[in-house]
Amino acid sequence: MRHIFSLLVLTILFASCSGDKSTDSVATVIAEGDLTKMKSKRDEVLKSYDSIGKVLGTLETAISEKDTLKRLPLVTSYKVVDSTFKHFIDIQGDVDTKENLLVYPEYAGTLTNIYVKEGQKVSKGQLLARIDDGGLGNQLAQMQTQYDLAKTTFDRQERLWKQKIGSEIQYLQAKANKEGLENSVKQMQSQLGKTRVRAPFSGIIDEIITDQGQVVAPGANQLMRIVSLKNMYVKASIPETYLGTINKGTYVSVEFPSLGKQIDGTVRQVGNFINPSNRTFEIEISIPNKDQLIKPNLVANLEINDYANEHAIIIPDNVIQENARGEKFVYIISDLKDSEATVTKTLVNLGLAYDGYVEVLDGLKPEDLIVKDGAITMRDGLAVKVQ
């Protein structure tokens, strides 16, 4: 049946291409069942098929000579331009403040009064707590009385001495007595002042550590923590390899992941000491904190601009290829006409890379066209079609 079907197909092809209108004769020969006639008809059809094949081949040749559409590799291009290139290093830092202080007592005694609460804003010099003075106040009152008397005596003795009345020794004794008591009063006032705990700067009472009524002593007890959120900064440890590229005034982008906030800043201080344990140096970046959402020890992600070139040639890093000798190269598009061009393999000398782009130090110039998509299949001198 397969053989018969093939013969029928050939017959139809023969009839449609050669103009033979006697397809019924093929069916008649098959119906008669005469093997000799069927073979004879087959040979006739095959000769016609060969003739058609030759005609088709001639037509294909003629069409290919007239058809200008060539099957060239399709590529996309990237135009080299002179632009600004900036390189950044990514470092993690922490928020800190110079005004984050634990308040300690300067006098030993019972903590009799605490005048502030946690979270309360205080001003510099404001009274925070009081320690029992153990009778210092009474002693100071007595000394003050003695001083007042000594001062009155000295003033009178001085007036008399100026009038040449009295002896010089009386005058000097009155003066020494007055000055001695004056120093004693100042010393007692200083001691008594230590029983009053005052705010060293304006800020917020973050935590009260010691309860009222406890006995405290200098260096032994922490009374409270006071924090100011105004003068905040970020500190970070930088590898020593960047010592020559990061300086005071270097631009830094500071991101706070926990707050979803990003601010611009500059390096305000570069450390002069390299930590021998991790070979890093410290930097500080000032940060504004008007809404006071930024807290000490908050994590900050830093992008530090360690290199910039305002007239750089940069290209996408995915167009660069490397040969067995480690040389980097790209393909330049030349002789572009009607979307057809030739590619030339060109070695390039590269600089720093950042964010998907690489600075080209040598090998390319502005306005050059290079192969972008499709570069992996290129070879030197290949004709391509540029999309």
C-alpha cells in the first residue's frame, strides 16, 4: 500500500508540474493489475520527477543570485562615550556620639534625691540628683561666718593702715586670716558641690541605674546615663589599602537599613593609627539627626567614594572577554553600512570596575562602537548585522 501511495503522490506531482492531464491512465493501469504496465508507468513518472528536480535546482540558484538578504550574525552595539566614573567601597559602620555618658558620683554618701525621670530632656548644668553631704553644709555655714568676720576685720585694718594707724604686723595678720578662711570656704563649697549631681551637657536621661536611698561612692556606682542625639556620627574601620584614597572631605553615602533612610555625608576625621590586629584605620562621618531617629550603635552601610574621574571611558563589564594569556579584549564595529559591518578584535587596558561598568584606560576612544550582545560568538574580521 505504501508503494502504491508513493506512486499516486508522484503521479499528482507529475500532473501538476508537467501539465499531463492523463492521471486517470495511472489509475487505469493500477486497476488493470498489469505489472509490466505499472513498471513502465513508474519509469515515466520518475523521469518527469528528475526533470522537475533539475528545474527546481536552477530556480534556487537564480534566486540566490538575485536575493540580497544575507544570513549574518546579529549583534547589538554600545557607543563608547566620555563620562564621569566613580568607584565606591562598601563598608559597614556604627552610629556613635561623643555625648553618651554614664554619670558617676563624686562624693560618698546616701543618694537622697533623684530629680529626673527616664526619657526626660535636661539642660547643661541642671540638677539631676543630690547626695547626703554628711554635715558639710553646716561646716560651710560656720566657715562662712568666720570668713565674714575675718573680712570685716581686714577691711578695717586696711583702712587704718592706709591712714598710717596701727602696726604692719596687725595688717598682715588680718590679711592672712581673711585669705586663709576664704580659701577654706571655696574648698568647702567645692566639696559640697560634689554632693549635687548636675548634667554635663544637654540631652536625654536614657536610664536611671541607681535607686534613691542607696549608698554610693566615687568610681563604685553608676547613677544614670545621659545621651545627646544632636552631635551624631558614624564610625567605621577601613582597610589600610585605602589609606591614600580616603581623606577628610571624601563623599560618603550613608544608609540605615533599619530606618529605610539614606543621607549624604563627608568624612570629617581620618584616624592616624592603624590597628595591628586587623590592619584598619578609623574614620568618622558627621550625620544630621533632626528627627532624632538615629540612635547610638545603629548599623549603617557606607558607600565611600574612593576614586572619581570626570573624563573616563567606561563600558559594560559583560562585553569584555579574556584570552588564554589573560589579555582583555572587545570587538569594535567598523565599516557600518546599511546595518552591516565588520568586527575587529581590540585589546583593552582596564582600570577599576563598579556597578556593572569598567573604566578603560587604553584601547578605546570616544564614539567607538563595540559589540554588546553576541560578543561571545565573534571572531576577528567577521561580518555582522547590527541591530
